[in-house]
Amino acid sequence: MPDIIEVSVSSTALFILMLAFAAVVGPPAASSVASWWSIRLRRWGRALRDAWARYMVAWLREALLRFLNGGGSR
């Protein structure tokens, strides 16, 4: 069985190391997550605008056809 070297680390030192790690790793990770969501929201917004435009074109086409065919109210 190999010898295990034990090193005692105070909780304050461990806390400082965790803060340093979070300061180095946190901002790039948060930036990449924010960037990913930004791209997704932009794509979803574009798809929603496209769907709304298709709906409005179909609605206007139907309204124009009803108007040109006499409206059906006579």
C-alpha cells in the first residue's frame, strides 16, 4: 500500500483558493452561457417574427380575396 501524504489545509486557505478559482473560471463560464442564451433567443425571435409574417400574409391574402369576390355579405 502506498504511503499517503496528508497536508492540513485551514478552512480559510481553502476558502481563499475557492474564491481565486471562482474569479478565474467564473467570468468566462458565465460569458459563454450568456452568449449561448443570446444566440438561442435571437434564433427564437427570428423564427417567431417569420411565423408572424407568414400568418399576416395569409390573413391579408384571405381578406383581399374576400374583398375581390364581393365580400359574401350580399
